[in-house]
Amino acid sequence: MCGIVGYIGTKQAAPIILDGLSKLEYRGYDSAGMAIYDGGKINITKSVGRLKVLENLTHGGETMPGICGIGHTRWATHGVPSDTNAHPHFNADETITVVHNGIIENYLHLRQMLSDKGYKFVSETDTEVLAHLLDYYYKGNPMEAVTKVLHRVEGSYALGILFADCPDQIFAARKDSPLVVGQNGDGCFIASDVPAILKYTRKVYYVDNQEVVRLRADHMHFYSVDEEEMTKEPVTIEWDANAAEKAGYEHFMLKEMYEQPKTVTDTLLPRIKGRDIVIEELNMSDEELNAINKIHIVACGSAYHAGVTGKYVIEGLARIPVEVDLASEFRYRNPILEEGAMVIVISQSGETADTLAALRESKARGFKVLGIVNVVGSSIAREADNVMYTWAGPEIAVATTKAYSAQLVALYLLAMKFGRARGKIDDKTFASLLGDLKRLPNQIEMLLNNKLKIQKFANRYIGAKDVFFIGRGIDYAISLEGSLKLKEISYIHSEAYAAGELKHGTISLIEEGTLVAAVSTQPDLYAKTISNMVEVKARGAFVLAVTCEENKEIEKAADYVIYIPETNPYFTNSLAIIPLQLFGYYVAVGKGCDVDKPRNLAKSVTVE
Ligand code: F6R
């Protein structure tokens, strides 16, 4: 979604801001802009399109002198992508400017109120309301104006604000939209996400809800929305800054797929102790684990798909009923949470608005929430009662791969832990499951090394109109993710269906040559899935099968087969997803799509 970067210090601000914004490009955006104080007034340059356009307009920032500024990449919500709607936005006499991530929910009401007072609006955005409202409340004290505005607005925001009257300061504030600030010997920074400023400082402060920061070149002060000064502890970011670079790969997505063996190892190994699984972050005794009578998994997108797999694995290994919900549904459906239930939210970014709302809804009802989260210090990580981190490192490509793989193994660990505590897994089975878990990273690597075969196959489908993914049980969960990977980056329509469900309507869409990817990794369901493959083949489909090495029988029904190495049937998702990720990737590359930044999508969805 939108990105914010701000700088005040001793260096020229514009090149630093452009550099920071480039690190946020992966989040998805459609326009970009900067506001820089040049020593006399605030100048704004902004444009629809890629950051490159803004870089060209300002010669890499050189033509915008000044040591204090704010910048923004916008992902349109209110108003089409256009130069006018791009941020920053000014008040009428161009003395106050603001960049904003999030949504001001009562903007129509505020816009009307301000229009009645004679304020003129030039854009269709909710953000412009903030610039005029700041103007309305500004009587010489910027902090007072900022806090008065925060008391008036409803919704979510991360803000960067400049006042021409106070050119030695930047104001920043946040509610429900991420914001960090940091400092080094040259100045102070604001950013909506750590990678934007990681090159300049590793010591960051996470701004909390309804906090305001006043940044000067050499120090920062934190305030509550009621202007009380507060102290905050910095957090040191441990990531390798290179982790957010492409390192010779053509795309971040390819690099991140190749990082999966490491990601899976990093998520598994610290929690495997000898012959046991120890998940300290759970903070639950075996008795408490035993007392769980239901698990609710809540997430969005691919994280939801990981949750669907989690349902099969936890129910299978621990015999606890699991309900999986899309966070956007869960939060508004008045879910039934009963005593003994546990809530698990899954999120790579830790900032997804609906998942965060589901977490808050569960906590408000008195339930403890476990977060499976990738981004350290993110909102979900900070608000969950307990956090199990997926140690995938920064994920830059919009389409998730390595974080999804890490979420899967985190869920396997939980399933085994629960199953063990409840006496549902005997020692021999547990040892065999552990062995299979440890083998996953090498097996993933083997599958990645088979990429040429998949690339060749993918090249045949760059012109496809529709693709269907079918599978039963865990294979259905894999199909959901395989289908999403293909459609989100290649823009080819695709659907995932529970294999037995296809004939209840959707089979009418199968035509001569339609590609159907059948996932079949569950031995007890091999024969059933073969029947479904035969059904679609009889209607002209070309059938690609992804299955286990032992299932040679499938060759009778499939046109093309990709085999995955042997593992426990509960863990096959981790392997079967690899060729499907590669397939989606190579189809998108073949079509010339912008793989890392697919149209209309954002890396972290901070609006509902
Ligand atoms: C798809 C994808 C999205 C995310 C979803 C949730 O490739 O990345 O579907 O999985 O937006 O995001 P997080 O995990 O950050 O909550």
C-alpha cells in the first residue's frame, strides 16, 4: 500500500527520500510525490506513475534543494491515480503539507464542514481534508494543530506533516497504519516501513497508536495525542540490509522462492530440541494445551491458505476441531468463541487491517491470541498475546512465497506440539514426523532445481485464458495457493476447486485444451482424484498432475506429471507448492508481467 518517507538533517533531503521510497516500491503504488522546504517555502513535485517519473522530474532529487522533506508513494483509495490526487497535499496558501497512509473514514463530513467555512478542495482524496483541517486549527502552535486534528479524524493514518512556519521540524503521527522513526548522526527519519531507512539506521522506534513525534535534525520527541511527552525504547533491526536487495536474481519473487529452504530451516530448527518440539513463545503448559477444545485460525489471502492447510494438519495430528476464517468475514460475523477456544492469527506483514481487527475482536472478548507473524515489531506482533515468528526475513515481492512456506511449517510445529501434549501422537510417529520435517528444506531445494522443466511447461501456457486447480483435503489447500499465485502475477483467470466439487457446476467451464492442474499428494485420495481428472479430460482438459513419486498410476490419467519427493502426507503442501509457485512465476515472466509489483496489488493491505 502507500509508503511514507521523511527526512530532516544536514544532508539534501530529496535524494534520501527518493532512495527510501524506492525501498517501499514493492508495497504497490500508482503515483509518487515529495514536499521539500527550500529555505523560504515548501515545494511539491508529484506525478502519477512509477517513482522513476518523479526521479526524472527532479533529476534524482537534485532540483529540489532543502534539508527537510516528506515523500509518498500512493496506492489509490479515494480518487483515481492522478497527479492531483497524488500526495503530498497542501493547504490553500501552501504553508502546510501532509502525506498520509490509511483512510480517513469521516472525511466526507469534515470536507463538508471545511467547505462551509470556505475551504476549496482540489483533489478527490480523503487526505486533502487533513491539510485544510490542520490549517483550520493552526494558530501558531503546530503541535496543538496536529493533536486537534487527530481528535477530529476517524479511521486509520500514518502521517508526515510539514509547516512552513516551523521548517526545522517534521511532525509524524499514527493510528492503525504502521510508522517508524529513526535517527543517525546526519538526521532523523520517518518511514512507513523499516526497509526505507535501514540503510541509514538500524535503531528504530515503532510509533504506537495515537502517538505524535516531533522530529528535528538532531533529536526526536514523542507525545501522546494529549500532548504529554513520553519516552520510548528503540528497537535494533537485525536484518541483513542485503536481504532487501535482489542479489543477482531477475526478480525478488525468484530470489525469495530460492530462499525457501533457508526460511523453512530457520523457522523449524530453533524449535526442534533433540527429539522434542519446544515453542517457548506459546507460553502454555501441556495442561493448558490439553484444555484447548477448539482453534480459530484467522487470516487473509495466502496466509488464509496456510491456515486451511493448518486445519487439516492440526485436526489430523492433534484431533482438535479447527475453524478457519477470512479475517474480513470473521470481524463482522459475530463469531462464536467459547471457553477453551484458542485464536491464531497469521500474517506476514503483521499489518493487515482485517487480521488486526480480528485479533482485537478476539482480545476484546477475552480470548488470548497467538500471532504467527513475519515482521518483527509489526502491529499484530505487538498486540498479540504471544507471537511465533516465521523467520523468513524481509519479503519484498508482492506475491508471497517464502513467508507462506514458513507459515506452513510453523503450523506443522504447532500441530505436532498439540498432538504430543494431548497424547494423540505416539513416540514412533512423532520421531518419524520430526525426521520428515527436517528433510523438507533439502527436498524443497531439489524441487527448485527442477525449475527448467517447469519453465518449459509454463511457456506453453502464457496464452491461457482460464486455468483450474483441483485437489482434495490438503491438496485443495495447495490448489488454493497455487491458483492465487498464478492469477495474481500473470493475470490469467484461475480458480481452485475441491476436486469433488467441480462437477457441481464449474465443470461446464472446461473446454478443449483448458489446463487443469490436479494436485494429488494424499495416498488415501489418489484414486478419487484420478476419477476427477478423468472427468475433466473427457471434456477436453489438458491435465497437469502434481503428485508423489509412488503414484505412477496417475500417468494413465494425466498429460504431464510433476513428482514431489516422499514425505509425510501432512507435510506435502510444503513440497507441492514449489512447482506451482514456479509455474505461476514463469507464466508471468513469459507474458512480460511486472512480477514483483503486480497491478492493483499492495504488499501489506492496511485498509479494510
Ligand atoms: C498473496 C499475498 C496476499 C497476502 C495477504 C495477507 O501472494 O501475499 O494474499 O497473503 O494480503 O497478508 P499478510 O500475510 O501480510 O497478512
